[in-house]
Amino acid sequence: MLLRLEIRDFAVISNIVFEPSYGLNCISGETGAGKSLIVDAISLILGAKASKTLVRSGSQSCFVEACFDMTDLKNRSELDKMLEAQGITCEEDMLMISRQIYVNGKSMARVNGIGVTLQLLKDVASFLVDIHGQHDTQKIFDEKSHSGYLDSYGGAKITKLHDEYTELLDEYKQIVLRIKGISSSPDYLDRRREYLEFVVKEIGDAAFKDGEEEELIETRKKLQLNESTCSVLSEVLSVLEGGDGSEGNSSQGAASDTSFAARELAKVASHDASYTSLSARANAIALDLEALGADIARILDEMNYDPELRGKTEERIGLLYDLKGKYGQSIAEINEFAAKSAAELSEIDANKDLLSELKTKRVAVEKKLLACAEELSAARKAAGKKLSSAIVKELSDLEMPNAVFEVDFTRREKTRFFSASGIDDIAFKFSANPGQEARALSAIISGGEASRIMLAIKNVLSRSDNTPTLIFDEIDTGVSGKASAAIAKKLKSIAEGHQVLCVTHTAQIAAAADCNFMLTKRVVSGNTVTECALLDNEARINEVSRLLSGGNGESSVRLARDLIQSFL
């Protein structure tokens, strides 16, 4: 859940802090106040492309930082594993993500203070936030995305079948490629054998064992800490004991200098008793510094920091990442790749008529692949019927009582039968009015219809969605009146199981919110400044009134109060 968002020098925003709560959080304000800039700032946290035009005029950079509470994150173990692989830990279940964009166009991304790549930032952020904006409404028009929506709704069963299908498809493609290679090139087997021998030797020489990556990362963290500690202690010891004795180094060190001072004060005290106290204090300090130096020297000896082990550990981690880039995303996958390569190598050496063997194997794998594809297709069709029914119900609630929503399946042509997604082309079809044939979503003209269809899909999918924070940027575009009230109720429903942030310009959605935030802009010393304020109950009523009528007349305020009450 998003706890805090700080934005500095971002477009018209000088510095604001946004602290949403659980439930439905609505952001409103006058046109041009910068409501959608909050969503844009969060998009940067999610790894969106940065532009130097985002930097506020007169500033050298803009900065966005978000704090997330991961206490109840459902996919926590998977995210922790991803972070630990980069040496990132989460203390007190908090995750801090920041982006800084400079006027030269460069940017820096950090997770818990550690610099990360944008790809890692996107991977991490995908566990935390899902944004639905105007771009996403357009996304549902793309039929390539429809199988993904359906699979998300179908859940674990379809995911498992799709994984099995993908694995068989990969095996099938590899066999087809080998057959093609052998058939088209006389020296293919020789080149293949040479490659496989290299793979088996490279992975075998590395000899990584399951669990070793975690051990290496833990060792690196300990060595880094030891190195840092040794460096600090060595510097302190150098201050106490002085220089290294090289020519020209006249420093005697704090301990030696204090001892000298103590001896000199003792001489003075021997002639003048009034200096006895100072002499005693100086002597005590000198003894303490000598003892401190001796203790630090002993600790350094006992620590026995091994820079060679640090180098070997880094080298080993580098080798592992190199192999992961070639053969798999984990040690288990790398070793599995080696085992398969060894098996194929043995197969090449053992079979004189490998081409015939591969053709026989292709028929067997194709049979398994087709059976799995048919099972996946059947499961998707069953899920499609349920999804259609659920979305039609949602659309009815969203003031589209006559809407028809269908998940259409078209069997692919034989020439392109096995695709990455299956043997069917999947497309959502829709009709808003009775008597009209359901057509492709891309035929929809109304932005209001598109927004409500997307909200219906989001609401249905959110029941199985593990993402804790959902953001809707002007989901109410193109709707008003009863439809706006219906959308407000749907957002309220989604917010029962998620933190929801919604940028809105309609009174109904603002009235349904658990927390209301208002963005305003004003001119200060010739510069435009945007401010974000959490509204109390009276301010909330006034803002809903403004959205209703553009003002705060008595009748408008009374209507606003009644509207808010209707959602309680």
C-alpha cells in the first residue's frame, strides 16, 4: 500500500506530500491544477520513461519518492527474492522507491537507497501498483491483450495449462529447428556437437550448486560490511597512532601527541600545584587513547578481513550472472540446460540416423502439444463464458442494462496453428444496445462506453488481483449523471479489497471517497505553485458542491451533503 508520495520540482509542482489511506482516495481540483501530475509522478516510480521537460523551470532536477507498506503484500516472498538478489533488504516492511530526473535528461532510480536499473524498477513496481489511465482504455481495443485478461480471470488452472503448453511448444520448436538444420546443412551436426561440448564444459567447470547464489550474496554482504568496518577502524587507528612512518610524514598521532601534552603538563605541575588537575586529566586521556588504539588494533587483527575472498566472491557472482544471461534465470535452470545439452550430445553420438529419430520425436511431441492446446482452449472457453456473464452484470450496474459482452474464439489457420498464446485467436466483442450484433471493441466510438467496459473488467479481475494499489486516472471520462454514480459505487466496491487512488472531475466519485484530496494552484512571486491538501468534512462538502454546480450556493451545498451521505 502506498503510504507517502513526495514530489519536488516536478512540472508546476514545487513540493507536495501526498499521503493516501486505505480505501477510496479521490483527487480533484480545477482544470490545470495538476491532478494527473500525481499519477505521472507515480508512473515514474513504476519505471516510466523520464523526460527533462518534467523538471520545473529554474530547477536542476525533479525528484519523486514513494514509500510503500509491504506488510500484507500477497506476493511478498517472490518480491523479497528479487530484491535480495540485488542486495536490497526491507526493514520494518517498508520499501522506498525514488526517481530523480536532471535537466540534461539523465535520471537515477533507487530502491531503499540502492541504485537500480529501470527494468528492475518496473519488475519491483509491478508487485505494488497498477495504473489505469486513458492509455489503458485504448489498450482494451488491442485484441492481442485480450487473452491476457482472460487468463488473469481464469486463474491458476489456466496459468498452469498455459505454462505446460509453452514448455511443449518450446520443445516442439527446438525439434523442428534441429530437423531443419540437419536437413539444410551437411556440417550442422559437427557444429552442434561443438556447441554442446562447450556448454557442458562451461557449466560443468563452474559447478554451481542449488542454493549457492543465496550463499554468495550473503557472503558478499558480510564482506562488504567487514570491509567498511575495517576501513573505518583503520582510519581511526591512523588518527590515534599517526602516519605510516614514511619520509616526510611528521604526524605522531593523537595518542602520542596527547602523551606528549600530558608529560609537558606534568613538568609544569611539578613547579606549580595549581596545574596538577590538568596534568592528571591529560594523563588519563592519554592512557585512554593508548588503550583505545590497542583495542582497535586487536579487533582489526581478529577480524582477519580477506580481500582475496572478496575478489573471489565477486568473480564467482559475476560468473553466475554471465551463465544466467546465457542459459537460465537460476542455478537450477542453468544446470538443467547443461543436462539437456549433455543428453542431446549423447543422442548425436549414439544415433547414426538422428534425422529419422527427430522426425519420430516431432510427431510424438506434436501430439502432446495439440492435446495440451485443446485442453487450454476448453478451459479458456469455460472461463470466457463466466467472464462474459460477470462483465455483463457489471455493465448493467454501470447503467448499461442491455449490453452484450462476448469472448470470441477463432481457431487459427493450420499455417500458423501454434502461437505463443495457443491455437485460438481470442477477441472481446461488445454491443451496447439490443438488436445490435456484438462487434469488436475497436468499433466502439463512445469514450464513456470504453471507460465503463474497462472498469467492469478491472472490477471483475480485481477479485483475484494481488496488486494492493490500483490507480484510475479520469475513469469518468465521457460519463455523467447516473453513470457517474454507478462508477462511483464500483470504485467503492473495488476499494473494499484494495487501496484505490482516483483522479476525478465528477461529484459522484468525489462524494463516494473515503479520503478527498484537492489540488490547487496559485501564483507566488511570479511562479505558479501547485498545492495538495487533505480535505476535512466541511471542505469535502464544498468541493463536491463545486463539482456539482461550480460554486457553493446553499442548495448546491445541501445537495452535496446528501450525495456524500448516500454513499455512507
